[in-house]
Amino acid sequence: MAPALDPQDFNWLCTFLRTESALVIDESKEYLVTTRLHPVLKEFGIATLTDLIGRLRQRPLGKVHQRVIEAMTTNETSFFRDVHPFDTLRDEILPELARKRGAAPLNIWCAAASTGQEPYTIAMVLREKFPDVAARTKILCTDINQTVLERTKNGIYSQLEVNRGLPAPLLLKYFDRKGSEWQVKPELSRMIETRILNLAAPWVGIPPMDIVFIRNVLIYFDVETRRSIVGRIRKNMAMDGFLFVGGAETLLNIDNDLTRATAGRSTLYRRAA
């Protein structure tokens, strides 16, 4: 295990992460920081965390800086994670939007897509219950972490990953076996578009979204950053669009122009009338 950072270096790193990615790290997370940065030391042949911070301080933003940000980004995800949002999507949201949109395209945004299990889950729900809608749906997958976003684009998962939440019939129907791994079939992958995006930084070119998933992400930002991100997401939502956040997250006192609603067993948000 790499030795701990001295307080001055730790404070500099916390400021760097907050500035470049809006991640909020405090003293209680020092063990997490040292654990996650140890592989970065090995990757770049850097001897100590002190040397790593020195390199970050001295050089312009580059690959090492990006890897540090990626190492500190939480990428916990699984297929059909928490189940209920996808039941609500299938039973409540998609029937309403399919009726309203008719033959128009449907835009869905997974704003922190990680390694792609969430967007591919959405794609499977569409293909299973609304194949005509699936044919004209685009799922935009964004993440600050280029490494995990490449995995979303490639759509290749280990046996352990597909064992986490993915029903066997859907695995056999929508994935091809590739040695010890499984690859998403083209009928799902062609629904997916990937894009590097820092949610805390300005963004352009996001089309109006019918459905936005930003689950289990906002908890890592401070209140003002949450307000900024949610406000810009709201402006990118269709007037009758839907916003899903994590089961333990709330937008109370974050954005008064979003209204909390209950659908099925899920809590979600809609633009205020």
C-alpha cells in the first residue's frame, strides 16, 4: 500500500479534483484516495504519491491528470440495478411517451453511464416490450471517465458482470459468447451513442431529452454543483420528459422547477407546469 499523503499535498489534490471534476473529497476519504491512486503509480512508474502530486502540480493537464480523475470516479453499476426504475420505465413511462410521440424519435440520456449496464438495460426493456419504439430510440451515454465509456461503446462484459442482475434469457437473447466474455449484439449497440462529458462543466449539443437517468451520481457533488447540473439537465428535458435519480437521492431544495412524482414503485421528477 502506498504511504499516506502529507496534509498539504492531500489538500491540493482535493482542490484539484473539485476544480476539474466537482468531486468533493474530505479528510475522511484519505484512505480511499491512497487506495485508488496506487494503481496509477504503477501504471506510470511513479514511486510515491508525493511524486505523483508533484507531477500533477508541475505539468499542464494531460494523461496523468485524467487517470487520477478516472481513478477517483465511482463506477459501481450493474444490469437492472435496483429493478424498480426499469419496471416503471416499462409499465408507466414508455407507454405514455410512445402514445404521445407517435412515430417521432425518442431520446434517452444516461448522464453517468459508467461501463454501460444501465443504458443496455434500458435498450433491452425497449426491445422486449416496445420494439417499434426501440427502432427509433437513441440512448446517449455520457461519462467523465474515458476508460469506462470505451467499455460502454465496446459492450463486452465478464461472466461476473452479466451474473449481476441480468436474467439468463436476456443474456442468451441479446449477447454473444466471446471466449470467457459476453458481447452485446448489434440490435442493442446500434441504439447507443457515447460521449465524454464532465457534468460539472459547460456542455453543448445535447438534444432535448424525453428521459434522463442520473442515478447515484449527485451525492458526490456539493449542493451548488447539484443545483447547476440539475438546472441544466432540466433545460435539456422535453416539457413532458422524465428524470430519474438514485433511490436515496432527492432534489428537495435543489430545483423548484422540477416536480416530484410517483410512478409504480419509483420516485422521479418532471418539469413543473
